[in-house]
Amino acid sequence: MKTKSIRPNEAHLKFRKALEAAIAQAGMDLPAEVILAITAHFLGQIIALQDQRKYTGEMVMDLVMQNIQQGNDEALQSLLNETGGHS
């Protein structure tokens, strides 16, 4: 699996918004660490469904780690911008 940074297209954004809406609706009363644990469990199941004839475990985990880092960076940047924080 060759990884590269791409701009999300309309389908990507629609899927992401649907996931965010489901988490917001169902997880309103759950602590953040519980939501993290549940979504991590779900991610583990998705990882297991990857085509092992095409992708090694290392390739899949590399993709996951790159996207975790990108999501983390985006969330932190958003928090800094919204609160007027300093870097």
C-alpha cells in the first residue's frame, strides 16, 4: 500500500461527517476516553478486514499511524485557532 497525502474528496468528507454525526449523537454522555476505546476497537476490526494478499500488516499500520498523526495535528491546530492559543 503506497501511502501519500491526498486532499479529501466529496465522498471522503461525506463519510467523515457521517461518522462524526454518529459519534456525536450516540456518544453524548460518554467520556472521551470511552469514545476513544470504542473507536479504536472498531478500527482494529477494520484493520483485520484489509486484503492481506495486497497489504502487509506493516503497510496497514503505517497508513493508520500517518492518519492518526494528521488527525491529531488538525485537531490541535483547530483548538489553537479557536481559543487564540499560542504555539
